[in-house]
Amino acid sequence: MKKILVVDDEEGIRLLYKEELEEEGYEVELARGGEEALTKLSESKPDIVVLDLKMPGMGGMEVLERVRKQDKDLPVVICTAYGDYKRDLATWASDAYVVKSSDLSELKGVIKGFSEKKE
């Protein structure tokens, strides 16, 4: 079973993603922000990270940079409500970019693609 780390400061989003992704057969870890995400990264060794950009404290871009320094091959999916960041060159260090939506089919499809590659 693939393990996914969901990093988002909004509790409702974290819980929705956890429920939906567990229904797809994934094990899901949750982090409220950047510091917690980095701790869980080293403790639980996820297979994929779903990362919000706009978070208080350590933002998603800093988390992405640190993830890349630790494990350049770990798939990171940026999932944010802000489509404008897609043009920011720094986001290109991620493996995928998904704009948040109530329809999680795009996010699930991206995660499924990475899961199948790692098998």
C-alpha cells in the first residue's frame, strides 16, 4: 500500500483528502504545516507528498526545497487554490501541479500515475 503525506493548513481539506485517498486504497498521513511535514517525512517515509503552497509559518515552497534536498526522487504534487503559482519557476521543482477543486479526480489521477510508476 502506497503512503501519501498530505500537507495543508486547512483541516477540512486534510480530512477530505484523507477520506477520499483512503477509499482509493492509500495509507494517508496528515501534516498541518511545513515543520510538521518535514518531521513526518523523516519518520514515516511517504511514497508521495501532496503539498499546499500558502501556509502560515513555513510555506509550501520552502517545504518543497527541503524535500528536494532530502530526496530528489520523492514525487511532490503541489495542490493549491492559486493557479497563478504555476508560472513561478520555483514550482517547477515539483512533479505535478493541481489546482484545488471539489472534484478530486485530477488529484487522484496524478497520484495513481505516480503510484503505478513506483511499483
